[in-house]
Amino acid sequence: MAVTDEAIEKIKEMIVSGALRPGDRLPKESELAARLGLSRNSLREAVRALSLIRILDVRQGDGTYVTSLDPQLLLEALSFVVDFHRDDTVLEFLAVRRILEPAATAMAAHRIGAAELDALDSALDALGAEPAVDDLVAADLDFHRRIAGASGNTVLCSLLDGLAGPTTRARVWRGLTQEDAVGRTLYEHRAILAALRDRDAEAARSWATVHVASVEQWLRAAL
């Protein structure tokens, strides 16, 4: 079990056992880390992950709270990590995306305008070298949506947009648990963008394939 997953499991146990109830504030980071036998870094990553799926509410200057969800809904949300780790259909969505995304990217290489390329470049610059995982995933979705839109094929764009949702949680979890996933994603985005600037459809297709396949390979290992 990955360190972050272990930390999440321990927080989950506290909620399930009633040690933490909806609306409760978590103990201070140093105190909770010591109580659970975790490093402060792994606890921090777990809190970030659980806040992304709205199990925890991080209030700046106030503390971190268990969200006031209905208990049954809370338990269902907490089980999402197990659910997607067991659900092979996520791999099927990724496999279809691996077929369609490179095709859309290759088509975009012939059609995308200079202004759109500059906008993509500026968006990558704005993210910086070490963005938060939720910011990176949001930027990743926007990056691929813009490129698909530039393909000029509205049907293909709609299909890819429909595939994005079912794979978003896998992307978030990879960013939180796989070493250098954030750096690799940024590097691959830059490579795709460079190929688009060069109007090199085959290079764009290849980098898009590598980009999608890296998520798919990670999830296969997790399963």
C-alpha cells in the first residue's frame, strides 16, 4: 500500500469508528501525525486527497473539518479509491482515449492557430514547475479540450469530452501517489505543444499516445 493510501485509510478508520464525526475539526497536524504513526508529509498528502473529493474541508486559518455529509454518503465517497482501483471499466475508458486523443492531436497540428498555441503556452507557464495536483488536473483537462477543439471535428471533440470525466479521478490519484507524475505530465504537455508548433502531426500523435498511455500503465499496475 502506498504511503498516501495508508494515511487515507487511517483517517477513514477514524471517521468510520466515530473518533471523527461529520463537522469535527481534525487535531493539529503534528498531533494527528504522531497519533497515527505517520509522517507529516504523508498526512498532508492524505488531507489534500480527501479534500479534493470533499471528504475533508480545509479552511485557511481555521483548520480542517470532516464535511457534514450524510454518514452513508460519506462512507460511499471514502470508498471511491477502492472502487476505481477495482473497476476495470476505467481502463476501458483510457484505452478508448488512447485511440482518439492522438488522432485529435494529429488533426490539430494542421489546423491550430498561432493565437491558440500562444494561449496554451501561457497556460503552461502560469501553472509553474510544481502546481498543486487539482490545479494540474484542471489544466490537463483544459489543455486537451482546447487541442481537441482545434481538430475541427466536433464529433471527436464531444467524444473526448465525454471520456474525460470517468478518468479524472484516476488522474488525480496518480498525481498524488506516483513519484514525479506532475513533472512528467508537464514535460509531455510541452512536447505535445512543441510538435503542434512544428506542424508535425506524427510527433504530436506520438506524444499524445505516450501521455495517455502513462496514466493507463500506472492504473494497470495499481489494479
